[in-house]
Amino acid sequence: MREIEVKAHAAEPERIRAELDSRLGDGREVHKRDHYFHLPGVLEQSLRIRCYDGKTELTTKHNRRDAQGENNLEYEFLALPGEYGRAVEFFHALGHVDYFIKTKDGWEWHDGNAHIELLSVNDLGWFVEIEILLPFEASDEEALQGGRRIHGILSSLGIDDAVEPMSYRDMILERRNEDGMEG
């Protein structure tokens, strides 16, 4: 899938949640735990295991950024329930090492093809994250339209000036380095 995604700081999560609930119905509570891996000597994430809703999802991405935000190619599949430990062993057997853990807790809504989440991420604070998924073969114009739609939603929430260009990975690793831990 081609993932068009933008995130923005949410300094007023209660207000934003109330606004999204009133527009789109009560948000569904979400809890996600992402375990990232990389190859030794290559400080780019290569693989992720996401645990949520009793599922174990394995993903690799080709990250790309443009003026609108992230424009990634995502390849993913589901493992059998309870296969988290085996997936970790599999990635380790391929030579990947543990990189970092990211947790996301909050609520989600759907507005047509836009997936909207209001999330507390690790110790980084609250964010609104909006993504639109397109097929791999989607045109660049379709991706731009998706980015414009996302920015329109952020604007309607009053946070279009709070877009965070830095990836969660970079923010987490920066915080880890500031705390004196290895990166």
C-alpha cells in the first residue's frame, strides 16, 4: 500500500477528542505496541512487529517524505495470533537486532478513506495522526490529493500549524540519547 500520513502535536487532546467524537461518532479505543528492528551497522528501521487488537502484524516500509508529509510504501502481513515471540526469533535469525519500542494509546476514527488517531506516544506527548492508504499504483496526483485532504482535516481541528516533520523513531531515539542511553 502507499501510505500518505501526517502527524501533528495535539496540545488539547480532550478538545480534539470531543470534536472528533461529535463529527464522527465515539472514537474506538486503541493500544498499539510496535517493536522495531534494524540490521547491525544500519541505523534505519527495517522491520516492525505491531501488536494490537490481539493481532500480530509484520511490516517493512520504504519511507519517503515530500512536502505534504510521509509518502511511504508499506508491505505487511498478519502472523497467527500469539506468534509475537516466534516473529521476534525469526527476525533475529535473519540477522536483525532490536532497535526500539513505540507504544501508542488513544482513540481512532474513520472519515471516508482517512484514518484519524488521537494518540499518546511513548513519553513524547499527544498527537493527531491521519493516514490515507492508496494502492501501490496510485498516481502522484492522487497522493497529493490525499495530502491536501489530510491537511484540511488538521486545519478543521485547528492544528495545521502543529505538524511534526520528525518521525516518531527520530524523536524516540533523540529522547533516548538525551537520557544517556545507547541509540
